[in-house]
Amino acid sequence: KNNGTIQLEDLAEVLTKQLSLPMEEAKKVFKALDQTGGHEIHYSEFLAATLNAKLVLNEAMIREAFQKFDVEHTGRISVDNLRSVLGDEFGGAKMEDIIKACDFKGQGVIDYDEFLQALTSDEASHAMGLSTADVDVDGVGGAKEADSVAIAKKVSSSLL
């Protein structure tokens, strides 16, 4: 139709022919994307679904990075866990300082929620007076102790 919407027939054709998805699954996908119930998918609905899928993928990558640090599979990252993965220091910051900066609950360890908060919230970094501007991203100079959250972000992204 060239009106900026996707009809069930069009989506089903692509999903069944290109991705070998059964017609019933194609209908389920269409129904999930058709948020307004208008029997067509508008650009905004398609865009919202795409962004949601990207968020889910990012969360999976963050979960994977967390699990790499949680070497004992306790659901928490300890100083010893960080040391076993990174050594005594990373980017000039001691492991104890990274734990302190990310341990928002004050438990002496980093749980998944704290890990997620440290990686995704610039507000949390700024609220704690931490700066990402001084972090040595290319490994030439040293990072300051106050940059522990930024370093945690850098370390985690290097594991992904």
C-alpha cells in the first residue's frame, strides 16, 4: 500500500519465506507488534518493538558480563572475584575501590542490580561525584581512585 504501515500478509510473507517461520508464528509476531489493534503495524509500533528487542539484547550482554565476574556463581561479585578476573588493579584503581564505588547497598559485594546500575546510570556516577572524563580508555595513563564506576564500565565492556 505504501502508506507507512505493514499488513499481516506482507509480514507473514517475509517471515515465512525468508525466515521459514510457520504461519501461526508469523501471526503471533504480527499480533504482538500491532499494539493499537488496527490490523496493521505502524512505523511507531515497529520502532518501539525494535528498541525493546535491543534493550533485551543489551540486558543479556550485561548479564553475561556479570556472570564472568561472578566466578563462584553466588550472584554477587566480591573483591576476590574481581582480583581473579582482573588482578590487583585495573586502570590504576584497586579492586576494593571498584567494589566501594558500585556497592550502592553497602553489603561489601556487588549484586546484579548494583552492577546494572553502575553500568547503565550516568546519574549514579555523577551523584557519587565520579567522572568518566578522566578514565584512561586507551591504557596510556592511570585513572584516579574516584573513577571506579567508570572503570567498572570499561572493564565490563571489554568482557562483552
